[in-house]
Amino acid sequence: MADEQNLDTQAFEANAAEAAGDDLVARVRTLEEQLAAAQDQALRVSADMQNVRRRAEQDVEKAHKFALEKFANDLLPVIDSLERGLELTSPDDEAIKPVREGIELTLKLFHDTLKRYQLDVIDPHGAPFNAEHHQAMAMQESTHVEPNSVLKVFQKGYMLNGRLLRPAMVVVSKAPAEPSPSIDEQA
């Protein structure tokens, strides 16, 4: 009977060890799955943080690059007025020559300052019309230039760091209209 008890105890212990082993294997699998999920989540969080950091850097760069946009837009009418003042005054009139020279120097100072802050002038006179940078105010027939060329610039345009701030307002050339045949020519 002792042998039977011994065998029963051994069988019980073997079953218990096997059950404990199965439990351990299941527990190890569960822990490995949890570890893989945690590693995956850590990678995703790290990637998200890198994306947030990159977007923040881009936003800061854009803010630095285009911080002057509103201020520059407010200055453009001043520059336009100075340019119109030069257009309307005669360089030969001795009475206003000192005023004209003052306007020219002020305008040059404005243009130098704008260039220093990457504000570029768009003055397309004679260039092909570009709908991205020019706004056509009128079309005019011309035999002297190619069709779709800028004949006149009403108002210069400006770009800030490669971004259009204000389009140039222009008159664009078009081909002359063919004269319609007269009644005598048709007969």
C-alpha cells in the first residue's frame, strides 16, 4: 500500500508539475505579448514625439520667416506713394530737384531695407505674364511685343521669402484683331 501511495503521490506531483509548467508557459507567453505590445507602444510614442518636435520646429521657422508679413504689407502703400511721387515730378524742374532727390534717397533706403529682410520686388515690365505673380488689370493689342507679355505695370508686386505678398498689377498684350473683310473684298 505504501507503494501505491508513493505512486499516487508521484503521479499527483507529476500532474501538479505539468500543470505548473503549463501555467508557467502560458504566463511567459502572456508576459512576452505584453512586452511586445509595450515595445510597440514605446516606438509609436517615440515616433509621435519626433513628429511633434519636427512640426514645432517647422512652425517656429515659418514664424521667423514670415513674421514681417503684416508689417511689410503695411509699408507697401508708402513705397507705392514714393514711386508715384517720382513718376509725377520732372527731373528737369530745378525748383523741386532737392525734393525729388530726397524722395529718391528715401526710396533707395526703403528698397535696401526690404532686400535685407528678403522682401523682393516683382517688376515684370516686358516679361511674359505669370498668373502666379501677376494680376492682369487689362489687355491691350500690340504688334510690338509677343502676346501675353506685360506691357505696363500699374503697381509692383512683392514676395517675402519666396511667398507672394502682393501680385503685380499689369496690362497684358494680346495679338491684334484681324480686320474683318469689307463687303467689296467679299464680292
